[in-house]
Amino acid sequence: MREFRTVGVVGLGTMGAGIVEVFARNGLRVLAAEVDAEAVERGRVHLETSTARAVGRGKLTQEAADELIGRITTTTSLADLAEADLVVEAVPEHLDLKAQVLGELDRVCRPDVILASNTSSLSVTELAVRTGRPGKVVGMHFFNPAPVQKLVELVRTVVTEPDVIEDARAFAASLDKVPVVIGDRAGFIANALLFGYLNHAARMYEARYATREDLDAAMRYGCGYPMGPLALLDLIGLDTSYEILDTMYRQSRNPLHAPAPILKQMTTAGLLGRKSGRGFYTYA
Ligand code: CAA
């Protein structure tokens, strides 16, 4: 069984910063990489806002929050991740970009180190074969917000070594997450089931079937969902949602996953949801 003390994260966007927080909260030393100083700073602000919120809610002492932030070292060079015992990449959902990052990590990290991708819809197999260690590449898919959602989907390919999946599973469980293991199919488990529903809600909104508030209220108060589908699309990001649906649709041709045109239109117009301040709703 591998030991995981120092972990690397590449990408400090919404998901990457959340994953860094999960690791640091669990006492791990984190090496976090971004492309430039500005992106590092955005990631830091995200982490500080999130930990300050936990302090404000009495879930974390100021001292513990300072220690948590102190366990994180940021860098703009992937070479600084050489000491990591496992690395998760959480860069934008573009196959070539992710493959390039994993290829570079493959050159930098020790040969036994597991390289994980937080991809939500790309093929882990295609990413794995772009490295010199395909048997040690897995999907490690966290959910938004990563510090809150318990699920981690572990994606095995036809060449993943069994001990790699077992070690990744034990690692995820040690973070107080609930790991599930699945094969490499677009959408894995949760997104394959969730996005048909979210897409349908976007179509109902587009057809002016009901107001956004009523669509969301129906699922919250009728079905016990923590948030309605349009608010959830805003949380995930409309660009990310469009990409996930498009990838699943191209793979399966299931009409359920043919992206609602409104998702593409809103993405093109820069209405990306919470991260841009406006999506189906407007955020302060
Ligand atoms: N970062 C860190 N913590 C956060 C947070 C964030 N962005 N948002 C909320 N929290 C924490 C709060 O601090 C609070 O923590 P404590 O209970 O420890 O105090 C807790 O979450 C609850 O927060 P709130 O009371 O403010 O709000 P809420 O009860 O309405 O919960 C929510 C907010 C957790 C987002 C909840 O509405 C929820 O679970 N929604 C569904 C989210 C979901 O379905 N996510 C999966 C999306 S799919 C995906 O991510 C996969 C993909 O590939 C796209």
C-alpha cells in the first residue's frame, strides 16, 4: 500500500482549489500548481474565502485555518511537484491540455506515483496512453463543492493496475470521502444520470414551461433535492455543463444528452453561472 503524505494538484479553478482544500484539511502537505502568478492568486483567494467561511460558521478555528493554508505551497512550475506521492490534475476539460499536463507530470514524478485526472467526461484511457505509465493513471472525480460533496468516482481503464485502484480507493476513504469505482465511459455514474435531468430542466425553461424559480422549487420542495436544476447548472457552470453533455452525446447519441441550445447560447454570451456572476440567476 502506497503512503500519501505530499500530494500535488494542478489547476486552481473551482474544482482544483476545492480539492486542495480537501487535502489540506486532512493534514496532507499540498503542492499546488497553476499556469501563472495571477491564476495562483485567484486560487489562493478561493481557498482563503472558503476557509474564512468555515471559520465564520464556527466549523474551523482561525488557528486551524492558518495551519491548513500553511500546508499549501503554490508554484507555477510542474517540476516543483517532483516530491508528490500522488498528483491530481484539475485543469480545463480539453483532452490535449490534460494530456500535456499528465505527460509532463509523468516526466517529473517518481515512476510509482499515481497520476489522477479530475476529468468529468473525457476518456481516462485516452489520457492514460499519452503517458509512459498508463497502468498508473486513474480518474479521480470530485464533485462541486469538493469540500462538501462526499462522492469520489474512481475511474479504472482496461490497463489500470489493480493495486493502483485499491490504493486510490483507500486514499479517498482516508479523506472521509465515499469512493465508487467505475469503468471508463463518458459521464461515469453520477453525471450520466444527473445530466439528462439537468438538460431536460434547461429545455423546460427554454420553452417557457415554467419560471426558473418554480422549476427549481418543484425539485427542492417536491423531491427533496438540495438545490433546483437551474441553480445547480449555475453552480457547475454552463460551459462545463455544455461540454459534459456534448461529450456524452457524441459518445452515445442518446437524445437525452443532446445539449439544450440555451446552454450553448448562454455560454457563448458569457453567462456561465456563479463563476461569471450571471447564469440562470444573477449573483452579487
Ligand atoms: N465551498 C466549501 N464549502 C461550501 C461551499 C463551497 N463552495 N458551499 C457550501 N459549503 C458548505 C458550507 O460552508 C456549509 O458547511 P457546514 O455545514 O460545515 O457549515 C455547507 O456546505 C452547507 O452550506 P449552506 O448552508 O451555505 O448551503 P446549503 O445547505 O444550501 O448547501 C450545497 C449548499 C452544499 C451547495 C447544497 O445545496 C448541495 O449539496 N447542492 C447540490 C450540489 C451538487 O449536486 N453537486 C454536484 C454537482 S455535479 C458535479 O460536481 C460533477 C461534475 O462533474 C460537474
